[in-house]
Amino acid sequence: MTTNNDQSPLPQSDLETRALELLSQMTLNEKIANLSGSTPFWSGLADILGGAYNRHTWDAGHTQRLGLDGIRFTDGPRGIVIGQATTFPVSMARGATWDVDLERRIGEAMGREARAVGANLFGGVCINLLRHPAWGRAQETYGEDSHLLAEFGVALTVGAQHHVMACVKHFALNNMENARFSIDVQASSRVLHEVYLPHFKRVVDAGVACVMSAYNSVNGQWAGHSSELLTEILKTRWGFGGFVVTDWIFGMRDSRLAMLGGQDLEMPFQMHHHRDLQRLVEAGEVSVARIDDANLRMLRMQLHFTQSDTVDVSVMGSSAHRQLALEAAQKSIVLLKNAGDLLPLRSDTRLAVIGALAAIPNTGDGGSSNTVSQHIVTPLEGVQAGFTQVTYDDGQDLERAKMLARSSEAVLLVVGYTKADEGEFVSPDTTSGLRSLFPAPTSPTEIEIAGLVASGLAARAEASGAFSRGGDRASLHLNSSDEALIQAVASANQNVIVAVMAGSAVLMNAWEDAVSAIVLLWYPGMEGGHALSDVLLGRVNPSGKLPFSIAKTDAHYPYFDRDAVSVTYDLWHGYRKLERDGNPAAYPFGFGLSYTTYAYSDLRLEQQQSSVTATVRVTNTGRNAGEEIVQLYVSALDSAVERPVKELKAFARIALQPLESKRVSLNVLTSSLEYFDELLGEFILEPREYEFIVAQHSADANALRGKIRLGERGDT
């Protein structure tokens, strides 16, 4: 097992010896108890429905007589969900920074804050691939490309694991929200290994402590029971030495099938394992060896990530962490349009700010990733702090909004979605059908709680603030009221800037030609308002790049039915599908404008034994300092199998002063150019020419290209 935690009190060999010693001292009853969450089912469910999911850690594996504190879990893709933690921009926004070092630093900050609230397992490494932008929880991942997901997943894991165990999720093919408890995803071995699993493997190779299985079914088997995913691929093929945890409550449905499939820990309640596992072991249906293996995996990680020092709660939302959130928000903003160089603006511009979302905190999903911060800087507050002449209107009255627009030099329109439009989703129909999985209530208190749950679990969760309605999007367009507002304001002022708040792609064809500038603001975290102001004023040169493609029409994306019971995934989504089908994107993967310009020159390729290094000179040809994202794509020319036109294989973020040039080096492992041969069951490097394409985005007509032949001289 490779690991990036550098604070283990024991060498690796001593750690394994100590884990085995502890295991030998545990009774069978203790071993079985350790494989369930410590919280009784009915009281725990009442706790969550009462809004307590984000108030304390969720614990398991506490064996007091052996000095084992066990597992103490907290969630958090955009920040620790307990206490007044730092709220960072959502993961998708951070993916738009293309700044891996920044993500590692954010991971360290989240790890420190997790320690401060008493957690030792952080569940914020979400790297499910964005197959379709309607996915309700798209905001919790980093984009549509496996390489981008891998780089960011590794960075967050490495950063967090300086302080706590990290959990990567949801394994695997969890790419829809409304049907997540019922859908069966069909995928061939090639699709699995080339598209939906490689980023998970990269995070496993980086030493992640824990993997969370998914709710959905894969090839006819629940992911939480899947021997193919959890045992054959994860533990055997990849050599994962950590432990597998279920997704919450509905993540496994049968104790025997889960244990035999490779599931280790059921969370967060005493549920199936608590009720059935002792009987299954006594009957010989689950072996003691399997029980020991699951416990050893948990012991190994607990010992490895034991920390002797403490972290003070003063780190929660500290000035240093807020500054990190500001940096992430600044770098995440993507400038999609800037007609006539309207931006940047002067600080004394008479600026009208219009739109209800400008004046309310809007940091993303209201479910398990929800954070509570001391203060959220709204777009309006940020702009008011940066500009001297700001007037605000909520935009509810179109005529009033047009009047304000006419009297202003420029207009900032803030539109988009909230947690009511997209996010985690708990359906009353779904939870009603799954209540058969709940243990029978026995005490009067449990019976009372069960009655309350039967009256509407989802409704009660929403009413308590535990979860918002969210779900998969019904449309990829803005709400009709937002589009009407844009058209009305644009008819009254030609200098309109639209700031879009969303977790993934928004189709803009109905209004983009009517406005001068468009920025993707995302759900930008607690410092988002200040970041927006900095970009509008030019204090910060926009450098964000799209982590996904924005198509011209819904029809250019894969088919998506948010209520489907079965779906087949193939090799094609995002820029891979657009290029295969010959459909140019409205805004390509990797695209983003700047207040300066860049030129690439002098591409050189050098082959090593197991890699290829591309170097290129990048020059800032404009008048403003900026940061550029250099992207390297590779194409397997004349492949014998169906393959994408090209795929992202490396990228680098560089800072350049006006007229400054730097030489950038990008390394590509030849193993990353292989395809998965289903007959052989392994990856194969085709002997042929490969084209290396260095570009500013996936559809860059000015990209530099060079060819190199691989696979014929023992390349590995």
C-alpha cells in the first residue's frame, strides 16, 4: 500500500504487526460489532431527520478496552460539515481552477478542520464522472474528464491525509441522483476500466484509506454487494489495503451478500450487520476469515492515521482558510464572453446589480455536503465593497429592472440555480419502498419514531433542514424567469454582464447573443462575492477553464432520464462524444477567456522508456499579468479499435507577466495511452503513431501538434 500520510507513529511493518496483535485480542462479538456504525438505528434516524447529520461525527469500531477510538466520520466536499467551518467553492468550481497544488492545500485545510471537530475520517473526495450536466450532484465532483478527476482526487486525498483518513466516493458509476437507489447501470469491462474507474485507481494508488461504495446497481448487482467492484477490481487487481464503507443507510441491503462481495463497514447505524452477521457466521455463511479481513483493514488504517497532537477549533473558518477559499473562488471563475472588452470595469462605474441571487448566500447543495459558515459574502456584498456606485434590484419587476438598467453604465445580472434546483435528493416514493430494509422497532420510542418516518421521511428531512429538495435538473437552461430578466435588461443596456451560479453546464443559446459578458460564478463559497468583484475590476485576471463541455443543444449530450430504472453507459460523453459525433461545442472543454492573450510555440517531444515528455514555450502576449492552463491531449492515430479523437493526458498552470515567456514541461506515461482489451482482460499499448496536441482548450484551432511512434520498441 502506498500512502501519503507522513505522521504515522509506527513504521509500516510494525504497524501491520500491531494491527494483527490487536485483532488477536478481539472477541468475535467485538469484531462483528466493529463492522456496524455505533449509532442505534431508530434514534440515529430520528437524529438525522431532526437536522443533526451535520452536528457531530458518525462513529464505528470503538473498542474501549483495547484503546481503539474507532472511526469518526464527517462529510464535506466543499468543507467540513460540522461546526462553523470554512465553506470553499464546490468541487466543480475548484476543478475549473485546474490548480492541483491549490486543491492539495484545500485538502490540508479540510483535514485540519476535521481534526478540530474530533473526526478522523473525511468523506469529501467525490470523483464520480460528470456523464451528463443534469446530474443533481454534479457540483460535488470535478468535471467530465477522468484525468482531471484523478489529479484533483489525488490532491485532495494527499492534503487531507496529512491529518485524517480520506474516503473516496462513490464506487462506482454513481452519475444520477433521483434514481440512485434503484437504477441498474450496465457497462462493459472496457467502459468500466477506461472511463469510469481509472480516476478511482489513481486515488487508491495514492494511498487513500477508505472507499465508499455506491447506492446504484452495476451490471445487475448492487454496488455495495458487488464482488466484481469491491473484491476483484478494488482489492485484488488494484491491491487496495484500506477498508470499504457503505453509502449511508441504503448502501447495502443484505449482510451476507455485502460481506461476500467485499463490503467492510456498514454506516452509519446498527442495521443489517448488527441484526444478521452473528447468525451468518454461526451458520457458516460468512467466514471468520472474512470478518477478520474487514477488521484488519480498519485497524490498519486507524493505526496508520493515529495522531498524537490536537488541532484547536480556532482553525475553523480562520483567516488563513478564508484566504484559501478566496483564492479558490478567484481562480475558479470562468470568463466565457467579453465582447468589446467590456471587462474589466472601473471602480467608479455606475453599476446596477440585478437578480435575487445577488443578495442571498448560495453555496450549493443542502444535503450531506452542506456547510455552516460564520458569514457568506454574497455577490452584492462583494461588489458593494469594490465599486463606489452600486444600485441593487431583485429583478422581480421587469419594468423596474429595465429602468434601473437604463440609468446605469453597466449591469451585473446574477442568475442561476439554488439547492432547490439541483443537489442531493431523497424521494418520498423511494424511501417508502426501502423502508422494508429498516429493522423492526421494538421499544415504544422506536415505534413512535417509525410512525413519524412512515408519515413522510423525505418531507421531514426537508422541513428540518437536513436535506433540500434538489435532485437531477429538469432542464439544462436557466429558469424561464431568469431568461426573461436577461432579455429585458439587455434591451435596456448594452453593457450587461451575466454571472451564472450553477454546479455544471448551463445552455445559454437563448440569450448569450444579447449580452456583452458572461462569467461562470458556480457556487463560489464563503468568499465568492469578493472574488467576483476582484475579477470584474481586474484586480484578478480570470483564469478559470471549463472542466466540462457546454454543448449547443441538449441533443448533443448522452440520453438522460432522471427516472430511469436501467441505463447503459458507453465510451461516449462530454468532449469525447461531441468530437466523435462532429458536433462543435458552444464552449469547449478547457475553454476560458482572460484579460490578456497567450501564444504557444516550439513544441518538442522526447520519449523515455515509459513516458513521453512534451515541452512548449508559452508567452504572455498581452498587457496584463495572468495565469494560463496549458493542456496536452493525445490521439491514437488509425487505432484498430474505436477510440476518442483525443483525450486529456496532462496539464499545467503557469503564471506569466506581460511579454514573459516560460518553457512548460508536460509528462505523459505511456501506460495512460493504453486501451482495455476485453478478451485479454488487461490494458494494451497499441503499436502506432500517437499525436500529441498542446492547446488552450479541447477545440483550439491553433494547437501545436507533434507525432511520436510508440509500442514497437518495448515501450511500457
